[in-house]
Amino acid sequence: MTTIPPFSPQRRCWLTALAITPLAAMAWPHSASAACDDGAGWIPPDTFLADLPRLMQALRVPAIGMAVVERGEVVWARNLGVTNAETRAPVADDTLFEDASLSKPVFAYLVLQLADQGVIDLDAPLVRYRRVDYLADHPWVDLVTARDVLRHSTGMPNWRKDPAHEKLVPAAKPGTRIDYSGEAIFWLQLVVERLTGESLDESMQRLLFGPAGMRDSSYTWSKDLAARSVYGHRAVEDEEAGMPPQMLRETWNAAQTVADRWGKPLSAWRYEDAQRALPEVQAITPKGVVNWPGDILANAAASLRTTPSDYARFMALMVRTPRASWQISEATRTTMLTKQIDVPGRWTDKGLGWNLEATPRGPVFYHSGSNGGIFNNFALGDARGQRALVALTNGGSGNVLYRRVVRAATGHDLLAFDL
């Protein structure tokens, strides 16, 4: 456990017998928001933390890591549980969680750093920078921009069902609707590789992780990262016995064998390396586990690993005014958290890398993450209040658990939790 004294007494949502009717009590935690003090912090109440092990056991979530930002600084972090339900190895301060789609906002920050430096134009067609070999020959492909990618308006699918044989093509004209797309993020990653001459992790370490002090963050894999990473576990309603397939862990371990033979760490691999390694990796894995180069390459949409404290360090950049030359400009940060496309009828909006929701207590930004139904995570920020909350889990029912954390800590009951 890591605890950093906050700048002021911890907020509590005091609900007394005089203030709660029986109906309101039944509605908890949904009714909490009305009783919360917005002037106080987001550290979860002690009463909730004391009950958290019971909730984890009921939901079969072996581990949770949480961290809180107040006034733009990480003030509190706590890890509970075990990395693996079978070995019972306890989590520690340096335990790494698989962030899943929480990878996307971090990558978006890197792209915006490059935009601020004039390396990439957010509104230029990506094909101007790199047309990868698996793109379809279609006029809509030529219209996709980095802005489209970061606001999910490319029209592309999330992931192709058969990437080894299926071309990537938009289902709608870019800029006309929202289509959540990991494929588009991955294409933009390959554009960044071309522009920087570096692997994703090399660019991340140089431009963001190093300067931000995110020493326990990586999009890739190594024996050290493997030893410190949590295992994913099934949802509470899943009755299958034993550990589920571990997805990235399995493909990474196979790729690590080739990386060791080559003497080139996975952190330095670019798309061309993954293409060259593909036949060797497929030869040592069961059929269907590794299908295309993207299965064994760091993935800007899904493969980030961090500690909760490290992810909170990133969140701190989002809620405080930039104070260093390496950070994105204040104008760019504002743009990142501003609605980027007008699609009528939506209850949530898209910034650049973030979802935006207008709540009764002001606007917030957020993102969730789920890999393989065995890792579930959430990050929430309030730029006006300069605060943020991160909750990372290694369970298929972690989404139920993190919603309780968010409600208890912040009082926010987001539409994102129900729609």
C-alpha cells in the first residue's frame, strides 16, 4: 500500500439515519452523488475500503489497484489481493496491471505531443504518412486522419475477425459517425513508427514515460514485466473451471523466445520485425493463437501495462496546467478534452482519446478497458477540479467492482455504467 497525505482532509459522503429514507438506502450507491461534497477529495472512504475485500470475494476479482489525483498530484494509491488466484501471490506496489483500452488515451497523448512538435498534422490523411499493406483499396481509406482515429470517426471496425486474410476498410465515410476502432489506433501507431523511426515503446519511454516518471509502464513484454504482471480471471457468472487463456501473455511469451534468439528485445520491435518473426512464432504456438504480425507487436490500443500509481501520474497530466516543455500545450490539452465531432442523439461525446460526459456536477472525462473478458479497468478525470481516479482489476467482473469504487469515491453515477 502507498499512501501520500492529501492536501486537505479526505472527503466523506455522510449519510445519516436522519438523512436517508428506507428507499434511498436501498438505492445506494446510486443516491450517493447527491450527498457528496465536491469541494473534497476522491480517496475512497475508509468504510468502503474495509468492505472491499468482501466485494472482491463475491465478484471473484482477485486483485484491484487504485490511485487518486488531487490538485494535479498523485496523493493516494492502494493495491489489494493476489496476482493469481491459484498461486495466491500477493500484489505489491510494483505489480503491473493489464490496462487494456486504457492504453488508448496514453497513446493519444503521445500523438498530440508529436502534433505540437509539428511531426504530424492531425488533419492530414494518414496515407500521406504510411499506407500499410493490409488496407483496402477504397476511397474512404484515403480520407482517414489522425483526428478521426483519436475521436473514433474513421468508420473502421474495432478489430477484423480474420486479419491474416481480411483487408481493413471503413464501413462509413470518415468523419460522419462514431465507430470505436482499435484497428484505426494500430494503424496510427504504425504511422508514428514511420515518423519517429522508433518502436512504440521507445517513443513512449523517450517522450512520455521517462519525463513523467512512469518507471513501471510499458506497451511491450519482457521476463521482468511477465514476473510482475497480474493474471486475468473469469467473470463471476462464468462456471468454467481453472484459469482462462491469458491472451497477450501467451502470445508475448512465444514472441519472447524469438526475441531472445535474435538478441533484439520486444520493446525495440517495429511492425517489420513482427512480420519477419511471424513464421517462427507460429511454429511454436498452437494454431490460431498467433495469426498476423499485430498479435506479437506492442499495441497502442490494448497492450499497456502499468501500476495504478503510474497511470495516475498520466492522469495528473490531464488535469493540471502543463508546466514543462515536454508536455502537450495548454491549448492542446483543452482540445483533447473538448467535443470533437457532433453526432446527434449521443449521451456521451468524443474528445481526442477520451469519452466526455456532462454530469449534474460538471463535465468529466473517462475511459474503460477490457481485455478478453478477464481484465477490467476504469479511469475518470475532472479537469476543472484537477482530480482523477484510476481502478485496475484482474477479473472478468472487475467492471462491477470498479463502478462501486467510482461511486463510493466520487459520488458520480455515470451513464457510462448503464448504457
